[in-house]
Amino acid sequence: MFKYFTFLLILTSFFVALLAPSFSVSAVDEATVVKLQNPIGGTAEKPEGKTDIRAIYGTAIKAVLGILGSLSLVAFIYGGVLWLTSAGSSERIKKGLNSMLYAAIGMFVIFATYGILTTVIEGLTK
């Protein structure tokens, strides 16, 4: 029981020491606060920024492709973990390799789609 409390005390001390600098960093004054800019801009009553439907679609498509790329990366990592933890099971090795292969193909398709759509959207908005 003493070892448990000692371990808990050391772990708590470590995390307190690790997180202490973040409290001082978060105590900044108002002049240094960075505000995020709305990518579309404006409000419904007074639209500013992107009001062209092609530009709005372009922004939405890029966001969706970014999310799909992230999901593809997660699938690739999942396949790698399956492969590494297969413990010699040929079925799990095959499943992991297939998952990595399909995720890599998906990433290629997503990047190609992103490149094509970026070219088309830039051509339409000029």
C-alpha cells in the first residue's frame, strides 16, 4: 500500500510540474490575444468576404477532403497497429496489410481529388 501511495505522489508531482508552465502562459493580457478570422466572413445581414457560391463550395470541399484525409490516416495507423500486434497470425497480418494498402490508395485518391478541385476552383473563381 505504501508503494502505491508513493507512486501516486510521484505521478501527481510530475504532472503538476509538467502543467505548471501552462498556467503562466495562459495568463496573457488582452493586447496579445489572437482572434481567429471567420473564413467566410460577415453575417447573414451584412455579408463580407466570400459571397460567391463557387468560393463557398470550394471552402466546404477542402474542409471535407481534410477530414477524409485525417480518417484515411487513422485507418493507415490502425492497419499498422494490427500488423505489429499480429503475433504471427497470418490472418491479422493480411488484415493489417490490406487496411494499410486501402488507406494508402484512399490517401492517393484524396490528394489527387484535392489537386484537381483546387485547380478547377481557382479557374472558376478568376
